[in-house]
Amino acid sequence: MIRQAIVALFRSETVPEAAAFHVLKNIYLTMHGANLKRLLDTPGAKYRLYAGFSGWAPRQLESEFVREGWFVLPADEALLFRESPDGLWEELVERAARRAPRTLNSGATIPAKWSAPCDC
């Protein structure tokens, strides 16, 4: 995990001037300092800041999908920027379980309540 990076997920009506990944309609992800400064200097801007990130080795992500190691759900702005992220992980795991009931690779069923992983 790289802890020196700050990652911002933010809303913008216009394409950001500095490098950013387009995630959803009017939603972007960036680590570019110019975008971060603009967000911090803009009263009322909608954003979430995250300290650090993890990456994948070549083909690791594809392998995790093949092993059904990911839950894939639709995202929307309300979900990304809701007032409080408290309980969000558990809510999303429950949605995933309702959407496509399955078992984990070990054969264990998906718990109704699953605490969020933390590398804090």
C-alpha cells in the first residue's frame, strides 16, 4: 500500500483541467495536486479524500475476478457522497448477497454483517 498519496473522488460539471479518471457522469478520481488544491479551495465542492492506495500486479485483478473475489455493484452519486459512510461496507455486502447469492471460494456463506477491511 502506498500511504504517501492522496486520492480524491469528486464531482465536477466540467472536465478537470489536470489529469483525472472519469468514473461516472460528472464524477472523477484524481491524485493530481492541481485538482486537489481546486477542491480544497472551492466552498461546497463534493469530494471524498483517501490517504494511500493499493495497486495490482499484472493480471492480478483479472485473476481475482475469475476466482469471484469481488462484488460488483452499480454505483451512483448519492452512494458515493452520502452524508455519512458509517455502515456503507456492510450495506454494500448485503446488497451484493441479495443480488447474486453465492458462497465464498472456501465454501463458507457470505456473512450478513461483514466488517470493513482496514489497513490502518
